[in-house]
Amino acid sequence: MDSRRTIWMRVVGGCVLGLAAVWCAVGGAQERVSESIQLPALPADTLPPTELLTSIPLGFERWPEPPADNPLTLEKALLGRRLFFDSILSRDGSLSCASCHLPDHGLASPDPVAIGIGGQRGRRNSPSLYNVAWGKSFFWDGRSMSLEEQALAPIVSPLELGSDLPAVVGKLRRHAAYPQLFAEAFPGEPDPVTEANLAKSLASFERTLVRAGAEVDRFHAAEYEALSPEARQGLWIFESRGFCWQCHAGSNFSDEAFHNTGVGFGRDGRDLGRFEVTGDERHRFQFKTPSLRGVASTAPYMHDGSIRTLEEVVEFYSKGGAPSDPGLDPQLRPLHLSEVEKANLVEYLKALSK
Ligand code: HEC
Ligand code: HEC
């Protein structure tokens, strides 16, 4: 055990040294061109036109319900969309929400852990924002109870957009277009550019980000040929032998609850997850079950971005997560899937994304 820990420490030390070298190289380069500092490119808005739902989407059983004090309107959603892609929310104009929730990456990020203002590394993976309209709590540890409450957190997080709310509201008030857009989104309000309305518009936009009508939904709607034979066997594993459905449950493939699947087991400084929010010993290392809709485009996976591919996720579950973790969720057990079964389960996960 001791020798394993030493090796691990050395590897970590190596990484840090490696990063320091890259950092020095980048820093040096920047010093030479300090007059024209290069900011990272902002992701373009490549999402389809924003629409409000006119019917319950295929695969879901109920409408998402916005809170009573923030009914969904197109004006608010469009304003939220513009803000989401605008670096005005960051301290130095270098990042937008989309920098970590990329439209071309399923509204998640290819970085294992988030990289915020000034290149700072956070500790968790940026999750996809699709179908948050149906979510009950937000963040991997569920510390936020509404999208309105959540929306301002990244703006003020020193590791994310690194700004402060009075400064952002001031910039929005002085902007050429935003005062008019806020007035249209919040009609009748004498002073519409406020922190609360900033949160309401971002939350409204997020409620329009819907992923539904996948091959799996068409199959469940009796369009049987929508699923390949491989994906159909994968579905069977998902719903029976694999016990996946017990946590990835319901229309959005999440029970909205918290579990310890063994991710991060044995690592120094393991993220405490839900325990940080509740202080309840039983919640140590538990994380919110993520939706699996669109999962094919959001690698890497898990709260720490530690699993690179869907094949490796399935391998992880086939071994039963981390069987020696004493706090492991009792629903997990070694599944001993064959190579073909593993491949078919991956096909099913992909069919949830098409
Ligand atoms: C620096 C990267 C970064 C930026 C910028 C960023 N986020 Fe995030 N976002 C994350 C990470 C990482 C998490 C998960 C953090 C956690 O669980 O502790 C997250 C979580 C979320 C969640 C919760 C999703 C869920 O299912 O629980 C929402 C919603 C969200 N972000 C919206 C936004 C909005 C809106 C903005 C802009 C105001 C934004 N994010 C900016 C990295 C980022
Ligand atoms: C005990 C509840 C539980 C069971 C059973 C379960 N999962 Fe999960 N799943 C989770 C939780 C919780 C996470 C997030 C864990 C973390 O990040 O620490 C997760 C993460 C995932 C992810 C990564 C998603 C992402 O966006 O990062 C995939 C893919 C996945 N599970 C597929 C499956 C499959 C396939 C099965 C069945 C073989 C399964 N799960 C069984 C609770 C469960």
C-alpha cells in the first residue's frame, strides 16, 4: 500500500513539473508579446434556433415546470442565450458560460476538469446542460436548488468567470444593446437590468435546451426498427442484468439522487461530494446521477472527468465500480459482461444520443 502511494505521489509530482514547464513556456511567450495579450477564442453560438416547447417531447412524460416567478418567454430565453455566449460576464472578457459548456460538445467540455479565468483548474468536470429543465437540484453535489440560484454562481466563482455581480450589472447597464433587451424581456419593470433578472434570463435559456426523441424513445414508442439489434441487447442489459436503470431512471435517465459509484476511490484528496453539502456521513463521496441523454458527445465522464470513453465507463461498471470501496452503493456489483455485451451496452448509450 505504501509503495503504491509513493508511486502515485511521484506521478502527481511529475504532472505538476510538466505543467510548470508548459506554464513557463506560455508565460515567457506572453511576456514577449505583452502588448497584445491573446485571449482564448470564445465558442460560437452554433445551437439551433431557440423555440419554446409546444408539446411534451418524445421520451418524456411531463412538461418541465419553470418556477411561478419566472414563467418561460421567448424574450427571456433569447436574452439568456446572448448572455450565455457573451464574455461580458467574466472579469477580463476572456470566457463565457459556453467556454465550459460547449455547443459542439453536448454543452459539456472536453477538459477533464473545468479551466476557468486565467487558466485556473477547477476540481470537477463541466456537465452537459441539456434537459436541466427537468432537474431537481444542480451541481454534482446538488448544492443548488434552482437554475435561477445556480446561474450567478459561475459568474462570481474566482475559479470560473471571476467577476462580481455589481460590476457585471454595471457593464450591462452601460452596454449599447442590453438595456433594451432586458426591458423587452421584463416588460413594465422600471429598472430591469438587475442581478435577479440576469439569473432569470440565463435560467430561461437553459430551460430551452432539450434533448429528446432519441432512437431509444422511438423504440419505446413501438418504432422497433429504430434500434439496431446490438443496441436492443444493450437495452436489455441496461434494464435487467446491469441494474443501470435503478439510478439512471425515468425519462431523463436520472433518479435525481446521489450515489457513490466508487469514482475516485483510493485517490488522495478524494472529492467528498454530497457530504460537503449535508455533513451527513452517509453522503460521503456521493454524486448526483447524471442524465445519459446525449452522453455520446460529452466525454470525458464522471464528476472528475476521470473516464475517457463510453467503452471505459462500461468496463468500470462491468467490474462493479470500485468493489473494495467500503462506501460503494449496494446497487453496484460486478456484472462480468462479455466483450460483445460491453460493446452492445455502448451501442445502447449511443442510441440515447441519436
Ligand atoms: C470554468 C468553467 C465553467 C464556466 C465558465 C461555467 N461553468 Fe457551469 N459548470 C462548470 C462545472 C465544473 C460545473 C459542475 C460544478 C460542480 O458540480 O461543483 C458546472 C455546473 C453547471 C450547472 C449545473 C448542471 C447540473 O446538471 O447540475 C449549470 C446549470 C451551469 N453550470 C450553468 C452555467 C452558466 C449559466 C454559466 C455562465 C454564467 C456557467 N455554467 C459557466 C463549469 C463552468
Ligand atoms: C448506484 C447508482 C448507479 C447505477 C446502478 C449506475 N449508475 Fe451510472 N452513474 C451514477 C452516478 C452517481 C454517476 C456519477 C458518478 C461520479 O461522477 O462520481 C454515474 C455516471 C455514469 C456515466 C457518466 C455520465 C457523465 O456524463 O459523466 C455513464 C455513461 C453511466 N453512469 C452509465 C451507467 C451504466 C451503463 C450503468 C449500468 C451498467 C450505470 N451507469 C449504473 C449512478 C449509477
